[in-house]
Amino acid sequence: MPKLIIDDIAVEVPAGTNVLEAARSVGITIPHFCYHPALAIAGACRLCAVKLLDGPVKGIQMSCSLPAQDGMVVSTTDPEALQLRSMVIEWLMINHPHDCPVCDEGGECLLQDFTIAGGHGRRRYQGKKRTFLNQYLGEGIQHEMNRCIECYRCVRFYQDYAGGTDFGVTGSAGRVYFGRFADGALESPFSGNLVDICPTGVFTDKTGRFRARYWDYEFAPSICPHCSVGCNTSPQNFQRELIKVVARRNDQVNGWFICDRGRFDKGYVNDGRRPRQPMIDGVACGYEEALDALAGRISDFIGMNGTGSLALVGSARLSLEGAILLGELARYLDGAQLCYFADSSLSGGSLAAVQLLNEQNAASLSDLEGADCIALLDLDLMQEGPMLALAVRKAALAGAQVYLVAAEPGAAQKDLPFRCTAVGSLDEVPLEGGGQGGRRLRRRRKGARTAGPPGLDRSEVGHAAAGGERLRRGAAGP
């Protein structure tokens, strides 16, 4: 592990760590715009300049693209480095509209923070500013191209990370433009992450536009309810109304990002028809009163009809806590029927899949990302769990072989952000050495498999479990 000194602080970091992250590990923030831990290095903004006073490399260097090495002596406060950063900020601000008072990014804008921190508070440039026309990018994202500082984060995420094809960069020099060839809604189901990943206010959440400032929101850690992947989110509330939902980092699940369904599909939360308090026969009441009334009516019903006539119905939208409590109630009312599915085949398939999963064979999203062979068993990732598709894409880009096992693979292959080979059955999945037969797929050291929808044939899931492969249940939505 490389050992270096940053601002007189001894630092030891894992091999491959860049100087910017090494500094961050000891609480030193080096200003940056283009760098993002989830994206490949671009070195586009030149703001992360530091000066190396001693070691294998010397002079002014960009910390985001410089791997930490033994013997390095780094200064983030050297006058030369500070002067270069100050000039970079001034160049970037030449054409910026300085519209912080009306920008929804205000309060969470890296450009705002680093401009102030760098001491740039007075404009010297008196010429005409470059301006652009904005585009309509759909109902979720507001486009304001005049705020762009050309960090390339947006296109690096959209094309390289998420596999989108309808958004990119055009133009050259001072006319570089980030957008589509023509106005229209962005097609990628991960487009909303442009809001989070942009360091300025080029892309903002249109669904919460002009509602509140960043410091007005109340935050809470949460889990996305729209499928079973369990992406970590941070809902933002203002005056008892859900305004925005943003991604919350969890490297074992969703990393830095979430899908557009988890970000924008929140209208039902604020629906005026949604009950806001307990009611008995349409009359508002307290929680204790409502629970007592419920217990009394259940007791009366069971007394007249027996517990076998009582059905307790949940849904995929029910929180984990709610589902557990509903199960506890069903066990307390011995004989009551408990149901979470409208179709018995879905219920049976889901139960079979859960029974076959255990701590040894359950695959997390990070396991999928590191797999070298993945078999998708009859599921539509883009509909049932888009973030699973991003995990499989990452594995595919690293060289993993991906197979889609489906009787009619055409629909399931549509819009997938990675290449896969369609096969009719698990036995058609080839093995190392050219063999055939899914039972020997376990010979792959890091082989992984995602089991599809809850209605999948139990024999297929059992076949996978018996083969020693890692399993991931399909993330069917409500």
C-alpha cells in the first residue's frame, strides 16, 4: 500500500487510489468538477491541481488522474496550485449567467461552493457572454445549458455507464453542447441521474422546480418501494409534502444511482385522495381508537364466520415492517388466509425462490458486477428491476458472458444496455472448454445467475440452486 504525505499528514491508501481520494480519506477536500468515483477519469476541468514537492513525480499535477505512490509529498495549499485553481474558476465563470438566485441547484452546487471557496467574487470579463438554446428533455428534467462548465460528467454517465444512445455532446471549443439531436424525452430509464451527477444547474428536477431550497428540505434515509432491488434513497420533504427523491450511496446495492421510476414516480404520495389520518366509517379519529375498532370488528367477524373466512391482503408496495406485522397478525389469528399476490402461480413461484435462497448462494448487485458468467432466466430487467440491468452491464463491460434464457427473447432483449446471447433453455448455456449443460456452470469460479419473475418454474430455480450458482430473485414491481 502506497505511503505518502499530503499537507504534512502521513497517508497510507490501497494501491490504485488517486491522490484526490487519498486526500479525502484524511479529511482534505481538493476542489473538482469532472471527477466522480463511479465514472472513468476524464481530467477535463483541471480544477483539482496540486503541487508535488517531492517523490517520483514533481510539479503541478491533476490529483484525480494521479495514482498515489510511495514517497510522494503533496501540497494542496501551495501558491502555484491555488493560483491555477483560481484561474480555472475564472475561466469557467466567464460565460456563466450568475443566476444562483433563480437556480434550483442553489445550496447544493459544486460550482457555487468552489467558486466561493476559491475567492472568486468579482467579474473582470466585460465581453459578451456565450449563450445556448435549451432543449425539452422530458417531464422529469429541466435543461439550462448556459450553466454548463463542460465537465463531461453527464455524457460519461449517460453513454459510458448507463448505455444510453440518445444523448451526447456536439460542437467544439466554446460551442460544446450537451443534449439531444432534437428535442424530446430522454429514453434511458436512468436519465434522472443527470440531476445528481451534474455539478452545476444544467440538469435539475423539473418535478420539484421552484418549490424549496436545499436547506429547506427535511431528509430521511429510505429504501425505494418500487421493486425488490432495495435501492437506497433520500426523500426530500418540504412542509409535509414529498418534493424530490434522490439516490443515497450504497456500494453493495445501487452504488450512487437509482432508476427514473424510483426518482420520479412519487405522485401518489402527495395525492389528495390518499388518507392522511385514521378513519372509522369515514370519520377521522385517533390511532388508538382506530386500532381498538379494528380489533373489535375482526373479533366479531371471526366469532360469526371463523378464522378460515378471514383474508389478510398485502401487496408489493407494502413496507418490510408492514409485511412483517401483517404476517404476525395472520399467525396470531390462527387459520386466517394471508395473501400478497393476485395470482396463485406468482405466489408459488415467489415462495419457491425464497426457500431456495440462503446466505451462501444469494447474490448481491455487487456480486453480479463481479461475475464472469450470468444467466437471466425469463425476465425483463428493464421493466422488473432496471438497476439490475446496470449491474449486469458493468459485468458485461468487464468481459462477462451474459445469456438470456427465454422462450421468446425478443421482448426481453429490447432496450437492454448490454449485449447478451439468447438461448431457449439453461442447458444451452455454454461452459468453459465448450461443454454444454447448466449443471456444470458452477465450474466458473465467479459464475452468477439471476432468477426471473416470481412465476418462474420451480424446477428451473431448483436446477440453478443444485448447480451451486449464486442466485438473485427477479425484482418484479407491484
